[in-house]
Amino acid sequence: MIVGILKEIKPQENRVCMTPAGVDVLKSHGHTIYVEKNAGVGSDFEDSQYIEAGASILDTPKEVYSISDMVMHVKEPQPSEFDFIKQGQIVFTYLHLAADKDLTQALLKTGSIGIAYETIEDHKGGLPLLAPMSEVAGRLAVQQGAKYLERTFGGRGLLLGGVTGTPSANVLVIGGGVVGIHAAQVACGMGANVTILDMNIDRLRYLSEIMPANCRPLMSSPALTRELVKTSDLVVGAVLVAGAKAPKLITRDMLSTMKKGSVIVDVAIDQGGCFETSKPTTHGDPVYEVDGVIHYCVANMPGAVPLTSAMALTNATLPYALKIANNGWKAVCEDKGFAKGVNYVGNKIVCKPVAEAFNVEYTSLETLL
């Protein structure tokens, strides 16, 4: 198969979807790899490294799209790329379609096949291609939250862990999945008083076993959330419904009860955000205030640490990219977990949460196969 590795064009997005090491593996299985010029520079990988790994360099995205059977990105295709996508071409990337109707409609018009990293499941029901970026985002959420609590950035002027004789900050993490657990671990390590909420009692038992003494795992409810936000200095939104829009767990009314200069970090912003007042921001302009509360809602948080992110992403996506390249997308759909990654085929939506998000017709993948 001919595989195209594209350069990211979203603002301040410095990740690359495949490292030279990943290209080397694809090449060793007999596949032809084309890499867009300077695709890896933001992640500290030069074109010469890709060439050494066996890839050929093309100057423009149009050239990559025109020659490739499958194209790979980190983020979803941007409007400038829509006209380049070919009928029957495999687009393998983070899509997050349920949060973007315009993107969904544009991709359906291309007649391509969209396979989303974020909805592929493993045999345990986990999300193996979302997990590495969730780990990065969870850790960054607390790192950024701690920064914006500084008075310099408009925050309360509070050190997350305090010092001898002073109180530590109160951190609320909503969601005990991969993002939540990594956020809580970092916040605990910095000495904060941490509460982590989840609705799964088995998950709470697990969190109780592994988390340090300064972390309280509690059963989530709207009433409890309403009370906890009043005393929280940093709130991390870490909820996920695979493939669907995130639920709004903190309303505008709740926000008005929070302390001035407190910070909320919405890691679910790629899926529409889990705070009612959330709107996507960028690394260049990452925060805004509502009711005196600082909102950090950067839609591509792991892009801030592209070297770490690119290596972690390649580790996760490479086995799946190799399966598609070796066998074609239809063959890999025999794996039920892998099949859940297929979001659309031609002009048909085959991912039920995406169809439900826009109240449009859903077509089962089985009928198309």
C-alpha cells in the first residue's frame, strides 16, 4: 500500500503522526511511504531521517493526497485539504466528528473512508489509540492549571502544593479514566488536595487502591459536583463518551459559585467540552475568563510537547496502520474493536454516536461489508 504522512497545519500543532522509526517498520513490510516536506520538523525529526528510513519526500499536501492509498494525520483534515481527498482513500487520524458537523459533511462529500484513532477499541473495551494522548493531556492539564493559578496569569496566586504552614490547593478531577488518573497523579505528586469523581464503582475501587492518601475517589453526581466546585481552585474536565459529544457537567450557574481566579481545564474540548462555558482555544491564545474563572480549553494540548507526543502516538498507531496497509480496511473490520474506528464509508456514517450527535441516518458497517 502507498501511505502518505502529512504535515500538520492546525495552529501551533507541532506533532507528526509517524516518526522515522515507524516509517522504517512500514517500509520493512513492503509498503511505499511518502512524507510531506518538513512534516516532522516540529517534533524534532528532519526530512533526512525519513529518507534514511526509506520514505520519499513530497513538497505539498496535494502531492501526498494524490498518490496515497491511505493518508495519516494527527488532527482532522482542514478545509484547505478537503479538495485533495480522493474517493475510496483511507483517512486515518483523530477525527472527533461528533463535535464538528461541518467537518463531517465535508468528509462525506469526498467519498473517502474515515478511520478515527479515538474510537478504535481493544479487546478490553479500552481506547488504545486515544490512551497515549490522554496520558499526555492529563499530565499537561495540571501543569497548565498550576501555571494559570499564578497571579501573573490572572489566577489566585496559589501554589498547587503550598509550602510549610500554608494550605495546598484543592483540585477536582471529573472523570477517572486515562486523562483523569494521570491528572490526579500529577496533582497529588505536587502536593495538592485532590478529589477525583467517577460513576463506575469498580473504577473507584481501583483508584482507591492505587492513588496516594491525598486523593479522594468519590462517586460522581450533579449535586456533589455542584458543592465541590465552590471550594476548588483547579478543576480538570476529563470525561469521555467514545465517539460522542461530551456531557456538560459544569453549568454556567455552577461556574458563578467558583472562587475568582480559579482555573478550569477542559480536556474534553475536542469532543465539544464538558463545561457549558467552554470554547476551543489555541496554544497561541490559550485562556479566557468567564465570571472571573480562567478557562484553558486548548483543543490539541499534546501539541505543546510534540516530541513526547509523536513518539507515544507512533507506538500506539503503528500496529493498526500496519494492519490496514497489509490487509486493507475491509479485512481489519473482522476485528470488532478495530471496526469501531470506521466512522464513515463514502457518504454513509457508520459510527452510531456520530449519527446521533447530528440526528442523521446511521448505516451499520456490516451492511456495507
